[in-house]
Amino acid sequence: MSVIAPFLVANVKGCLGIEGKIERWVGLPVMAAILTLSTPLFVTTPVSLAEMVDVPRASSLFQKACIGCHVGGGNILQPGATLLMKDLERNGAASEDELYNITYYGKGRMPGFGEKCTPRGQCTFGPRLQDEDIATLAKFVRLQAEKGWPNIEY
């Protein structure tokens, strides 16, 4: 507003030869109209988590790395550490960041899958996952937990 209003006011003053309170009766209404009719830069359309997750790819990753212990969002080794939202929240693991960290470094009986996971005994002995894949899995697990782990094609 501060950039456009002086320009408009200066042009109106120059054209009409009017001095004084022109800013109030021309500049502000013009600026209000411009701001009302334009789309503000700070307003964005919210994006749902589902739109941010490549579900087929994430589902494939989940099948390869996670389904052995977490079929349907459960946990065959630790029943209180499922991927259901109530357990994620209770265990402080409901955020994507925490899911990423647990998947990368491991926690409790769950091994870490990150490329730089240490110590060796805490990490999977199987193939490691790239950072991008772990981020995809974290989003996928969060999305599935929000939906109550509906059946998906694995």
C-alpha cells in the first residue's frame, strides 16, 4: 500500500492541480479497491497431507520395509507402539518429524533404516532407505494414522 498509494496520489494531484486531503478521498478508496480485488500474496490454498504424499510409492516402500511388523498399522513386537493415532500421540510420535527420526535412527525394538544410522546394533541389517524415502514414509504413516489405517493395496 505504501508503494502504490503515493504514486496514485501524486498522479491525481498533478492531473487535477489539487493539493490537500486528496489522499483520503481518492488514494485510500482506490487502494481499498485494489486490495479487495487482488489476491493477496500471503493467502495460499491449504494443501492436504494426502496431496503431498505419493501414496502408491509410499505404499510400496511401506510394503518393502515396514509391513513385516506394522501390517494394518499394528505392531507385532510391541502392541503399545502401533501406528494408530492414539498410540502415536501417547508415545510422542505423532508428528512427521518424530516419525522420520524414529524411522531413520530406530527406537526401542524398531531398527533404524537411515543411511547414516548408528550404532550398528540399533539399525536394520537389511537395505537402508534414502532420506527422501524415509520422509515419504513419515508422511504416509501420518496420513494413514489420521484415516484410521484404511485398507490399501500393498
